[in-house]
Amino acid sequence: MHNIYPVLFSKIIRGYNMIQKKSANILVIDDDLGVRESLKMTLKDTYSVFTTSTIDEAISSFPSVKPEMIFLDIRMPKSNGLDFLKEVKSVHSTIPIVIITAFPSTQTAITALRNGAFDYIVKPFNLSEIRSTVERALHYRKEQSKTKALIYKMRSDIQKNFISTTQTLLLAIDAKDSYTAAHSKKVSWLFCLIADELGFSKSQIEILRFGAFLHDIGKIGIHDKVLTKPGKLSKEEFEVMKHHPEIGYKILEPIDFLKDGLSIVRHHHEWYNGEGYPCGLKGSEIPYEAAVFSIIDAYDALTNDRHYRKKYSHKIALDIISKRIDTQFTPHLTEKVLDIIDKYKNYHHI
Ligand SMILES: [Fe+2]
């Protein structure tokens, strides 16, 4: 009996190679059927070519097509190709977009290039020019993606280095005041948990947790005599201590990626009634995340031994904070935060 397997196998391999060859998805957006078909015919053997006649159709096909390159007619009836170009470039900066233009209008081409187009082609097309444009565009995309990945890695390495440097700074404060480093770790952990329950987004939490972790970094600038005084601080000493949020803010301000987490560092000692420091912000003037954090900060301070007093129990700490609602702490929000703290009271971190 004739063995069909070698034939079948070679067919599968050929099919596999054909799929392999179509290495990139190309989206053609043009209201002119002739343009769509000629581009498809020119490129279909090498690439997967998808065509749409309107921008709306292109937008809805985006998630399934996942284009790696786009041909776009900039002048379409009813919609503006330039707006679509800007929108795509703002979200998918590495997708090259080649503009199709019916007349050699220098101004149209310049406007498109200024708005991020990779190149432009003028109708009627030169087919070999189309192929070389596609190759250049896809090469550009590959290089762009590599650069983007490299920048991302460099940025995350810098962040990691920065975090370990600040950890060292916190350990330096810890050497003076053994409470700070452990406190910083615990409140940032608790802040992430509570912020998640309060509906903060993941990206917000990612930045704010640094602010929570580094909220007392400014204590590095406070004299040991004040920082580790065994008794209660005098009025003058307290005035010195009140500088730590601003000092911390000044230390971290130049670090760009921390920008959105600095409200916690600067405002974690503001009071709801405006009697806090450093800015004396009142009610809704206090950034929400700082108002949330101040409750967590107080809870952790109350439930730990300090130089000037012994720690309170979980229940007494909650009572003390509740009594300060409307003066130090924000109403409604504080009840919510305390409920969450109470829910997790048996976690070993609390
Ligand atoms: Fe503080």
C-alpha cells in the first residue's frame, strides 16, 4: 500500500512555512477599493494584509488584527486620517504608519510626518517602492521596539537602584531611631492593602507605595537629640521636628518617577481641621492619598513602643483615632480605613 505520510508531511511543512513567511500584519485603510486591492495583491504573499474602507472599521478591527504596520489614506470622506494617525501614535508609538496620498501635496506629507507618520507614498504606486517601504517600516518597528524595551529595562534598573539607595538611607535613620525602618515597611505594606480596597488603581498604588515607604525620609535631616528624645518634645523641639515632611519632599523632588507619590511625603501630617503641618491644609485640600496614609501612620505609631511611651493595643489605637475624627482625621474616610485595618488585624504584619 502506498505510504501517504511523506506527502502529507511535506504538505504540512509547506503550509507551516507559508504561515511562517507571513511574519507581519499590515492594515490598509483607504476608501478606494482599487488601492486596497492593489496593496493586498502586492503584499499578500509575504504578509498578512487586512483592509478596511473606513477609519471606524479600522478602529474596531484593531484588537483582532494587531497591526504591525499601517497604510493610511489621510483624506477620507467623513473622517480625518490625521486625527487617527495622532491617536494611534499616542497609544502605539512603535507602529509605523505610511500615508497614502492621491496628489503630491508637499504640505499634506509634511503635516503627516510632523505628526509621527513614518513615510508617505503617492498614487499611482510603484510596486517595488511599496515593498521596500514595508521592509524599511518593519525594520524601523523592530528597532523601535528594541529601544523601547532597553529604555524600560534601564528605567526599572534605575528605580531598583534608587530603592536600594533609599533603603540604605532609611537604615541610616534607623541607626538613630530604631523605629523608622520597620515602621516604613509596615505602613507601606498596609497602605497598598487599604488603597486596593478603597479602589485605587494598580498603577497609582505602585507609585504611592514609594511615597508611603519614604514618608519619613526627611528625618535624616533632624538632629538626633530631637529625633530620639526619650520624653515629650518641647515646643521648640516640635517646631524642628515639623520640618521633616518638607525635608523629605526636597530630597525626593528631583526624582521624576516619584513625582506622583510625593503628596504622601509632604502632607502626611496635615490635619482635617487645618491645624497640621507643614502647609496647614484643610479638609478636601489635603490630597486624598495623604489623608488615607495619615490614618495608617497614626495607627502604626500608636501600636508600637516609642521613646516617650509604651505601645497601645489594637483596640485602644482604633479608639484614639476615632476620637480624633473631624479634628485630625477625615470623617467617613477614617471609619472606612479603620474597618479595613480591623478586618486584617490578625495578619502577622499588623
Ligand atoms: Fe512623619
